[in-house]
Amino acid sequence: MASRYGEVYAGWQKDPEAFWAQAAREIDWVEAPRQIFDPKAGVYGRWFPDATCNTCFNAVDRHAKGARAHQDAIIYDSPVTGQKKRYTYAQLLDEVSTLAAVLLEMGVTKGDRVIVYMPMIPEALFAMLACARIGAIHSVVFGGFAAKELATRIDDAAPKAVLTTSCGIEPGRVVKYKPLLDEAISLASAKPTTVLLLQREQAQASMIAGRDHDWVEAMSAARAAGKRADCVTLKATDPLYILYTSGTTGVPKGVVRDNGGHMVAMTWTMQNLYGINPGEPFWAASDVGWVVGHSYIVYAPLLHGATTVVYEGKPIGTPDAGAFWRMIEEYKIVSLFTAPTAFRAIKKEDPHAEFLKKYDTSCLRALFLAGERADPDTVQWAETILGVPVIDHWWQTETGWGIVGNPLGLGMLPVKHGSPTVPMPGYDVQIVDEAAKPVANGKMGSIVIKLPLPPGCLPTLWGNDERMRESYLAEFPGFYKTADAGFKDDDGYLYIMGRTDDIINVAGHRLSTGGMEEVLASHQDVAECAVIGIKDELKGEQPCGFVVLKSGVTRSPAEIEKEIVGLVREKIGPVAAFKIAITVARLPKTRSGKILRGTMKKIADGDDWSAPATIDDPAVLDEIGAALKAKGI
Ligand code: COA
Ligand code: AMP
């Protein structure tokens, strides 16, 4: 079918408010919006400022009380525990409204923050939706972070309660959450007063009397007493959640998502970008700790009345490289969304896709990729083995949905490998130079989005309008800075080439090298350090840390390097995947003392490089090359 993209995008350009007013009709509002956008409110304006609504009502109640009551809302499949379970919308409503009553009983009310520290189990979704139901603001923390990272988030969000489990399960390893949580709470100054904990059979957590409550007992008591909580009416502009993401320092940014704009954007994308019909099984193989999980495991599919999949496993090793194909066949999944890393992992394990032959994946209509650059080799391989469109799309935690993509629901545009295709309605994407002047097609520049950002994007950072302005709006007045660099071709296709800041992308996980440098610098023997992201065949990038030891340190560098690797795991967490520390005599610097991280990266990646004219001593670059070689890099 011919794509309607051009017409739809032009319609948005002509009258953005009419476009979003139309999209807003898909939502059941308490009071429908009369004003679509208020340019004077908030940091750069607010969407649907006079509307009221409840996200949980739209994601759960309206389906549970309508024709979808007995349709699956959630499919849970956990190869790491051997469990499988399904919840209809009616069952989901029962779980969520009961849990919301438990939260109220614990003293959690509208506007309170709640940390959700849970693995990929249905209860994580119940937790998020129960918060949404009573207007509490959830903040989900990914299980692969260490106690200190959790403590930073607790301090910023100042939660009243924490919802958690005794453990998560990584292949071959039970990750005990409770000791990490207890340590985080002891490190934090904003201490939550209540913890609700789900005991899993793989680990029994010890409970602190008075503070910690057992999930199953609390739910049984609420059920026995017939307690259910209703949806609270919220302003469309009230926060639904805070999701922390790496910033350029060790302190993460609390990305805020509102209720109204988010619902409108999520719903629009399900049909128009992903081409999903209500009732269809849609699987985002990510984690609820990431934005992809928030948007496309939880909110968008449920708002749209689709069936979502909660998969507690990996693309490989649980048990093999056929795991994804088994899931697609078993649950008749029509669209899979994951990060390119997952496909690189499958390809590495099973290059000829032998496992695929064992399964019938004919129900699959498309594969969506995001989270990191989709390298053409991986895209091509996926297209060949699956025989369906493979659609790369580009977005960020901040935007909550695709900035640039290929809108399957509007009719696909021709695919160009290496490009996530074109801007979605809502986004006026431009490539500019340092002076915020547009650059010619084909020329690299900073990627910026003309304000206002569309519904669903962050209105601000939690409690910090100033950091929002400083981080995203100050450098290019009138625009949002994506901190990605890239170019546009003559057909208007975007190419996203990398970050302009110190963020790196490791297995689709966003990490701050600045944050890692803070950890390295805290080691007693380290005088100076630099962390860069170096090319990795599987994970896209992997962090590599260079350290200069303090004079007079006599311990062996190998011993110190091992400690440093351990320190990053302890302070940031296993998700940092920090495995390479290299001791060097000095770091390459400009005459003004700036460390030449860009040149170091080129050397490590085997790219062409030349010594910058401003370098203090070019010989240091050869020393870096030799140190990398000595480590086999
Ligand atoms: N809880 C605790 N630890 C976790 C975790 C979690 N939820 N998720 C990952 N980790 C740990 C891993 O066990 C690993 O620990 P290790 O160093 O002891 O082996 C470490 O964090 C690094 O994890 P990861 O970078 O994911 O590497 P991996 O080798 O475990 O797995 C892939 C590699 C490609 C299989 C995996 O990254 C993957 O499935 N990626 C899919 C993409 C994805 O989910 N992206 C998210 C955004 S869309
Ligand atoms: P996150 O906020 O974790 O989703 O990470 C966002 C960052 O990941 C972006 O700023 C990009 O650098 C990168 N990214 C996400 N999707 C893509 C993509 N499709 N192509 C290239 N880079 C991407």
C-alpha cells in the first residue's frame, strides 16, 4: 500500500494542535481537553492543560469493563523459573485495584513517589498501574544497578514507599534485591517509610519489622476485606512517572512523564507507527527498568487494548538462541521490538539461524529495533532470516516514543539500511552547526528538535526545571538538544551516528562515562582517569577505563585494575559491563589540559586518527596504542 506518511506529516505541520486534538479522541478523559497546548505553561509549554483523566482507567478498566474483559492483557513467560502465566484484562483489574488499595492502606496517596525495584514479572506491571490508579508517581529502577545508584534515585525522588521482590534471576545467578535495597535505604537520606516485598521462592528476604510488609499477605488481607481502590482523577499534566536516565555526570536525570500527553502519544504510535490492532499480541523484549519497557511493555499495548508480553529471559542461553522464535510461535506474536544487540547475540550463537527452522514464526509481521544504532549487517541478517520488514527507529528516554521511524501503520516507506527513516508527526528534526544554523544535506551536525516537543515527551526533569533548561534547551535556543549527531539525506532520511556528550550505549543500555570516571577517581591509588566507549561486536560499545596511578604507588597495576573493575560493579552495578581497566603512565591532553578522549577512542577502535594540533605531547598517543595492544585490543 502507498504510504500515507507524507500526507499525515504535512497535516501535522499545517496544524499541530488539530492533529493532537484528533489523536486525543482515542482517550477516555474525565474532562476532555478544550485547550490543546498552552505555550506559556511549564518549561516550554504543556499539552492538554485543562483536561483530567486517569492512565490506569484507560489501560485497564475500560477494557476490563468492555469487550476485552476476557482477552489476555499480559502473558508472562519466564524461562529462568520455568513459569508461564496469563492475565486477562478482568484479572488485571482485580490485581491492580487490590494492590492500589494496599498502597492506600500504606499511606501512599496522590503525588507521592513510589520506587518500583522489580524484575520482569507481572507484579512489576501491577505495581506501576496501581500507582497510576491512585495518582502516585512511580519510579522504576532497573535490577542491574548497584545500591549506590538506587540510593541516588531514592534521594532525588524522595519516595514514600518501595515495591520490590526478594530477587531477580540472571542466567546462573540469583540477584538478591533485598540486601541491595536495605543498603540503598541506609545510604539515602530521604528514607521511604514502607517497603512492600514479594517473596520469590529462589530467595527468601529478611524483613524489617514495622517497615517491611509481605506482598502476598497484604494482598490477601485486602481481598478478604473486599478492598479495591478506584481511579483517582488527575490533571493531564500531573506526573505519571519519573524514569532516571544517565546524564553527563554521575547524577542521573529524572525524566518526568505526564498522564494526558503520554496516553495520546502512546495510543497514536501503536496503530500508526507499529501497525498493531487492539487484541493483537505485541512483544517488546526489553525490561520495565528502561523506557522501552515503560512505553511498550506496559503503557502503549495496554492503552491500545493489545496483549503485552512479560519475558523473564534472554535472547540466548535461556535455554538457547531459539528463545525468541519459540515465544513468537507460542504466543502468535505479530510484532517484536528489541535492541539490535539481542539480534547480534542470536546471530553470534546461531549464524545460520538453525533454531528458527524448529518454529513457525509466520504470524510475525515486523521486527522493530531501537535503543542503539542498528548496524546494516544485523538488519540485513534479520530481514533475511525472518522475511519480514525490519524497522529501525530512533528515540530516547526523554521523548518516550519514536522521534524518527518508518511508520508501518501508515504504510511503509522504502528502507535504507543505516537510517531509522523519517521524523514522526510531532517532531520537526533539524541538523545544525554550533551556531544553531541548519547544515546542508549529507553534512554531519547536532540533531535538534524544534520546540515544542510533542505530547508524551518530558515536560521537565523531576524537581529541576533549571537542569531541564540547561541540559536540553539552552545550547540551541528554540530547540531541544538530542545530544545525538547525524545527518539528513536528500530524501529527508535521518542517520544517527553517535552522541555528542559522554554517554555510551552498551548492549542498548545508556551509561555515562563521566559517572564511571567518578568511580575510578575515587580509588585511593588513582591520580587521573578517562573512560571511553570502544567498539564491541556484540554490545555495540563497551567501556574502557585508563588510569594514571599516584606517584609512589608500588602495588602491581594488575591488582589495582582488578579492584577498579570491582569498584565499578559495586558502585554502578553489573549493567555497566565495565571489564577493561588499563594503567598508563600519562593521558593524552591538549595544551590547555583537556583529555583527548575522542582520539583515544579512534585509536582503540582502529579508526583513522591524527594527533590534534593542540596536543601537548603527541608521543602519549603512541603510548595509549601500545597499552591497548598489550591488553589485546
Ligand atoms: N539484574 C541484575 N543484573 C543484570 C540485569 C538485571 N536485570 N540485567 C543485566 N544484568 C547483568 C548481567 O547479568 C551481566 O552481569 P555479568 O557481568 O555478571 O555477566 C551484566 O549485567 C551486563 O549485562 P548485559 O550487558 O546485558 O550483558 P549480558 O552478557 O548479560 O547479555 C545480551 C547480553 C545481548 C544478551 C543482553 O544485553 C540483551 O538481552 N540485550 C537485549 C537488549 C535490551 O534488553 N536492551 C534494553 C533496552 S531496549
Ligand atoms: P535511551 O535513553 O536509553 O533510550 O538511549 C537513547 C540513546 O540511544 C539515543 O540518544 C541514541 O544515542 C541511542 N539510540 C537509540 N535508538 C537509536 C537508533 N535507532 N539508532 C541510533 N542510536 C539510537
